[in-house]
Amino acid sequence: MSSSKPKSSDKNFVYREFGNDNSAAIERPIPELPPQQQNLRVQATRTGRKGKTVTVISGFQAKPETLADLVKQLKTQCGTGGTVKDNEIEIQGDHKQKILEILTKLGYKAKISGG
């Protein structure tokens, strides 16, 4: 009587395509759209920030490097701090109108969202 243990090379795959490496299928490239084709929303919010007002710009379809350059420019022109989180730009303070003007000059289609 011999024990019938499966060998490590006897793995039963139901379906496999393109070999062992699936990392290329999981990674999704972010399409870099020109500013004229991006619809951005500018909104001032205090939700989840302990009462501090933050202006959030969402709707970007750009690479992280592009967002980093843009947030640096917005921070300089508004004179405040800011960051990029989850493909959104957050600028400290209520600067909706000023940011809307800056984005429009840069060629983005932006509008103020919320009250």
C-alpha cells in the first residue's frame, strides 16, 4: 500500500492564462487626460477634520507627479498648506473662488460643488 500524496508539481489549476505573474493584470494605469477634458469639483468641507475647513478638488484623471506639481502651485498662490490624498487635492482653508480661478486659467474645466 502506498500513500497517494499529491506531488508539489501536480497542482490542479482550473484556469491559468499568461503564466504565473498576475501583477500586470492587477495594476491599472491611470489615464493622463489633458486639462480641457477633466471635469473638476471644488468644494469646501469640514467633515472629519475636527472643525477645520479644507478645500477639496476632486475628479482628477492624472498621474501623481502632475498632481504634486499642481498642489505645489495652488499652495503657493493661496499661501496655505495642502496635500494630495486618494487622487484628490486638499488645500487648507476656504479658497473655493481663488482655486476655481487658478484652475480655469490653467485650462481645467472646474466648478464649485456644494454650498
